Amino acid sequence: ANAGEPAIPTDLPLRNDLIGEEPYGAPQLDVPVCLNVNENPYAPKADVVESIAQRIREAARSVNRYPDREHEALRQAFCDYLKAESDARLQPAQVWGANGSNEIMLQLFMAFGGPGRTALAPAPTYSMYPEYARDTFTAWQTVPRNDDFTVNVVDTIQAMHELQPAMVVLTSPNNPTGTPLPIEDLKQILEASQSATVAGAQPGTHPIVVVDEAYIEFRDPGTPSATTLVNDYHNLAVSRTMSKAFAFAGSRVGYVAADKGIIDCMRIVRMPYHLSAITQAAALAAFDHTDEQLAEVNHLRQTREQTAQWLTTQTYKGKALQVMPSQSNFILFGGHLAERELIFEQMLERGVLIRVVGPEGWLRVCMGTDEEMAQFRAALTASLRAAE
Ligand code: PMP
């Protein structure tokens, strides 16, 4: 069990495969500088807060009724956003929302995974994926990324043919490495998927290709999003979230862009009324203020570039830190931090919470406000010295 949590009583019939498992989640600590869960550090402006409150007040008048199960107004808002943000031309039938992209992913695994099915991903990647696989009895297989953490397209396609997964999960930019997946690489995998077969499925079935674009708004402007390919590939599902760039993590809203066929499969496994009237109202209000919600994205991109540059000037045991090029709002750094737990603890003592994640020897930090980043830099320099 997690520190301070009582152990689960052994006389409860917890599923055999869950015995000894722990709830997923980064520590939620009351610390001055939280740079550990890749949030947008800028809180909503007063007029956005007011709009959200107003919409929720209206929704409250009819909370005796169930919400719109198909969340049609919100699906239109997702389409409008994807058109404005990525120039993706989609109909409401091609988008679908849920409580965070975590729930989107779980719905995909519930619909397309399951006993006898496999999900494949280039690793290292987001550590929740194997948990969705576990929870849905889906086998989880990985194919190593290249040394620079880019996707090895040849190996991934080969693994797709050999392992016959029902789902190929790609993350762009990847968490925790920040690495983008070039659209040409994605197209190659999508083309190969058209002739791949799926173990445990009807003959003639091809895998779905899931692209998790949780952090895509932080990419270099002008880089295409996978959402622009949804009209071309009926087996492509692109997951998105309002949690990161859109600065809306507390409201729990994620969505997917995909062919209507994929969404109809997801609708089979969703809970009825999974998106509350309150959530829908809040999200619609936030979309009325899209520009304000995204106002700091460019600044966070600059912060990332400055922080990456600064990190390369830092040393540990006499050797410069490695810094992975990132298209996200976080940076994976180090590479040779043998005492990464100790460095993490030293940072925490100085009031700065970062994340121990990714391959051994690396740490991850997400971009905060200018003041927070100044505290991060001071704390890291001191912590590296203290941990040497
Ligand atoms: N995908 C990736 C790659 C993530 O890093 C995260 C958040 N850590 C999520 C999905 C889930 O985010 P949310 O459920 O808030 O949309």
C-alpha cells in the first residue's frame, strides 16, 4: 500500500491479478512549487471563472434530470476547437468526450482490448497505459524506442505484424520524453496497419492506431496534428485533453477524434450519462474563452526552450546533464542521475516537486510560472551538489 494507506484486508476477494497492486498517481503534496503532473500553471482569469459559474448555475436548475448522454453541444465545441487549433475538419459524429483522456483511453481499451487481445506501444511511454491494459485483461507489449526516444518505425511495424495487436498506442508528444511523432512516421504505421491482422479477432480485422495528443498544443506552430488524418483512416483514433495546454485539468474533460465507427464502438462500453451536466456546462463555458485559456501556451513554449538551454549548463558528478528535445510542456533531463531519488528528495526539501519517471537516471520537470522556474533552477543546482 502507499505510505500511510492501510493494507487491503486479505479476506476481501480482490481480483487475483490485482493483489499487491497500488493505486496509480503522483504524490499530491502541499508544496510551494508543483512541477510534477504537467499542468498549465496559469489559473483562469476572473471573466472565465465568472462564465463557468454562470453556466453551472444554469445547469443546476435542471440537475434533477440526467444530462445529454450524447453531449451534443460539447461535441460541436470540440469540432470547432480542432478546426481552429489544428485545421481538422470534423463532424460532431467524429468526436466524443469523457472524463479526461484517461477515460477516453479506458473506453478504447474496453472496446478494442480484452482477453486474447494485445495492445502494443513504443516504450518508454505514459505509465498509465499498462494499467488500462491490466484493467481490461488486455496483454501489454512494448517495442523499444530509438536511443533518442523517437519511435523506431521499422521495429514498430514489424512488431505489429508479429504480435498482431488490436491496438497500437502512439503518443505525440510522448510522455515522459517530450518526443514528437512526425506525421510521415504515423502515416507509415497507418499504411502498414491496413494489411496487419489482429489475434483473437474476426479474420479481415485490422488494428486500430491510437495517437495520444494530450500535449499537442505545445508543439512548434505549423506542425500537423494527427487529427487532420481522421478523415483518411477509419482505424485512427486521436485522443486529446483539456487538461494540459487548455488549463482545465480540474474539470476532467478529454475527447477523441475518430471515424464514427470507432466512436460507435466506444459508445457500447461507456457508462450511461458518463459526462455530468456540470462538467458539460463548465467545458462549454471554457470553450467560450479559448483564446484566454491558451494565452500562456506560447510563453510556456519559450519557458521550455530557456529551461532546456539552462539545463544543459548544469552538471552532475562532473558531467553535463542530457536534455531531451521536447515538444511538450515538460522536459526529461539527466541521463546519468544515478541518485535520482535523492535528487528528487533534495528538491522536495527545497519546496519543489518534480517527478521520478522514465528510464533510470532521468527526471522530469514540467513548466511553471517564471517565479516557479526561478525556484526550480535554484533548487536543482543546490540539489545536484547535495546528491553528488
Ligand atoms: N495521456 C498522457 C500522455 C498524459 O500524460 C496524461 C496526463 N498525465 C493523460 C493522457 C491523461 O490526462 P487527462 O485524463 O487529464 O486528460
